[in-house]
Amino acid sequence: MGASAMRGSALVSLLAALSVFAVILAAALPAAFSLYARAAVEYEAMHLIGELRRIQAISRTTAMPLYMLEGRRSWERVPRLRIRSDRYELRRPFSEDTHVYEPLPLVRFEQETMRNTLVVFNRNGEIAEGWSHNMTIRVYAAGHEERALHVVIDRAARIRLRRGNYEAADEE
């Protein structure tokens, strides 16, 4: 066999190996992305629950209003959390700064109920503004919306994670 035939044979072998690798990669990438999406959503939902519980605990010690001269109320020192689609913003008590938390790539937040309502707890750890129903925050990965997790804060200020489809029964 000549040198040019050997080079041609090596090129065909290389192209065959690359095509087999491409087929395996094409089958593995969607499964890997699905696994990433599920893990990232779980992580971000648990992180949000932890943040909400920390805010609730801080509020128990700082939510008492301060009074100035002659019994006039000054301000309340409570943390406030605002949900955005690509992040959430935490305004901490005793400072003017706002901490912005950005989730892992492709993960989004959606405040399904009580849109644009700040999450604020009073000094007993209850919802501060007298909500009439639950607040539900959906955590999902773009392209995998059907596998969303729901962080629910109910009227008694219990914070929990709900898996599966959203049901209007929790709204009552």
C-alpha cells in the first residue's frame, strides 16, 4: 500500500471516529442539560428558601419600630426582598445598600401570585403587610419550565417548597 493510500485510510478512520463521537455527543448533551437544569433549579429554590428564612429570623429581632421624640414613629428596621425574573434584591436593615443575588445561568424566578409585592416579615415572623393569600414564587430553568419548583409563603408565614404543577387551591 502506498503512502497516499495510507493517508487516505487514516483520514477516513479519523472522520469515522469523529462522526461516532458527534452522534454520542448529540445524544448526551440534552440529557446533561436536563440534569443541569434540574439540579440548578433545586439549588436556587433551596437558596431562596434559606434567604427567606434568614430574613424572617432577622425580622424577629429587628422589626420593632424605633420611636423618636414625643412618641413619633421613625422607621422600621426590617429586611425587604424584591423578586425579579433574573435575580432578587435584598435590602438589609441598618444600611443603605441593596444586595443583588443573581442565580445560576438559565435559572429564572417568577412571582406567580402577589406580583411586585415585597417580602417583608414583622417582629413575630409573620407576613408584615397582612396578605390575604399565599405568595408563590416559581423557580425554573429556561427551556424546562415544566419542571419548575414553587416556593410558597402562606398567610401564617410558613415557607415551603412545592414540587409539581401549580394548583389554584393553594391560592385560597
